[in-house]
Amino acid sequence: MKLAAVDIGSNAIRLQVTHVTHFEGKTNFKKLEYLRFPLRLGLDVFHSQKISDKNRRKFVKLMKAFKLLIDLYEVDDYMVCATSAMRESVNGREICEEVREDIGMKINIIDGNHEAELINMALGSYIDEKSYLHIDVGGGSTELNIYINQEKIATKSFKIGSVRALDDSIPVSVWKSMNKFITDHVTKQDLITCIGTGGNISKILELSNPRKNVRLIGIDKIMEIQAYLESFSYEDRINKLNLNPDRADVIIPASKIYLAAMSAANSKKMMIPDVGLKDGMMQVLYKKNKNKRP
């Protein structure tokens, strides 16, 4: 079975094609294709509340390209989800309708809670009886989920994101609201391990030079990497650290969001599984289609 997921974020848009196989009673998800295109819809929306004509044209072209790849891979089913930039844009639904009429691709504009639910579906194997704060930082929003004894006890989405934070325009009240949400649900006696998802925290882990197959990082190391990144100019982060241009500017504000959440939870370490929204979408598609397989 072949499945495809398209994640339309605020900083980039991603396509993943996955081959699902069954062997000796196990279900395996093998990545066949992964593409990330740096179309920053959030920069338009968070300043002017709409997607510009230029980015609208690029977006439609990109959806045509992704639909062509989906068709070429002959996938059995696919899912397309758009998050904060598209849902906050005054012309977002109009653009999605244009894509549907033009190429027959349905785009689901999902709210923050639905976004968090999809990401959580991919985290199942990482949650045990301990206490966890899941932090997913996107370009336009941050989703927080708190787990205690394998039960999600609280979830909330905040308009705090790496693209939105580029010009320090996030109101202090929103930061305080995120901090209060965490402290209201986490006592200082709780030993909380954070789970971080998102491209920026994965890059921070990579820059920390972890031991092979170790996807755990301490808060002190995140602070160290943040200071290291801040010691370079934007151009040097691209040329000396080999960061993509659309990563080189947002990685520092993203690190501040992760650190703020960890500090509020009094957490000293973070797990960083290699999962995200697209992986949760794959889980939904698999459950929908698993009984259709030969």
C-alpha cells in the first residue's frame, strides 16, 4: 500500500510518500519520497493577513507538482493538511478552493487542536507511564500537550511560532498565557521530560553532535547551541553552518520557544523523535485503508 501526506505549514510545505508493508505480523512504514519546499506563507499572513498574489501563484504550482508526484507513485490514498498560515489568511479558503477546482486536490484547513491530535498519533511509541510535555513549534503556532501515565491531560495551541517571532511581534500576554498553561498543569515536583517535534529542534539536535541513534538533549545543551547560533550572522549560518536560508533565520526564535516551555515545566531534558504532522496523517490514512489491502 502506498500513502502520501502533504503538510502545508507556515515556513515550508512538505510531501511524503510512504510504502506500507506487512511481514511476520509487523506493519512497516518505509519512506519512498520526501520533499520540502521553502514557501513561507506565514510571512505574508502574519503581517498582512493574506497570502500575496506571488505566493498564491507559487503555491498553486507547487500543489500541481505534488499532485503529479502523487499520481506517478500511484498512491492508494493521500491527505493534505494546512495549518496556521492558511487558516489565518483571509484568502486561504479561496486559494484551497482554486486548487480543488483546478487539480482536484482537497486541502483540509485544520485548527491547532486537530494539528496536535495528528502529531500525537505519531508519538504513541514514545509515551509511557512517566510525565511528558510535548512541544511542537511550527512557523505560526506552538502546540502543547501534557501526558501523565500515558493519558493526555491537557492540550492547547498558541499563536507563537518561529516565523511569527522573527520581528518580536508576539504579545507578552501570549507568552504569559503559554507559561500559565504549563504551570497550571505541571507541578514543580513532577519530573517532566519534554518531547520536541519540528524541523528546528531536529536541526539543533544535529548541531549538538549527538552519539549515534541518541535523540535526547539537555536544556543546557540547547542553550549552548542557541548561543553558538547567535554568534554567527545570518549569512554565516548559511555559508559556514550550511543551514538552509529559511532555517537560518527562524532557528534562533524557535529555540527560544522550546526553552521557554521547558523552563516553565522545570524540565531538564528533551526527547526528539523523528516524527511530525505528516507521520500522524500517515497513521490516519493507514487506519482508513488497512482493511482494503489484498
